[in-house]
Amino acid sequence: MTKKDELLYQIRHKAIVHGKVILSSGKEANYYVDLRRVTLDSTSAPLVGEVMLDLTKDLDYEAVGG
């Protein structure tokens, strides 16, 4: 399994909330995607960095913030 595949697995299993969800707008949804559950997770966060580094390897940059 590639790092990208592993990250997609982590997103599918940690970031997608199924079931009735009340959004901040007050509307209801049947699911919600919360990527903070991935970017703040000790297993998933390094994968985010590694995949982003691979996807941006051809770009000329000196620093990244977020």
C-alpha cells in the first residue's frame, strides 16, 4: 500500500462521520467530512506531510505554513 493509499484509508475511516449531523449553519446533513480528525491524529498527520511533500516535489518553494 502506498502512502497515498494509506492516507486515503485514514481519511475514509477517521474523517467521514456518517449519520445525522447538525451543521454550524443549523442545517442537517447525513454525513460530515472533518479532516481535522486526520491532520491532528498521531498516525495520520505524518502521512499528510509525506503525501503533500511528494505531490509538491516539483514546485520551487522555501517554506510552507498553515
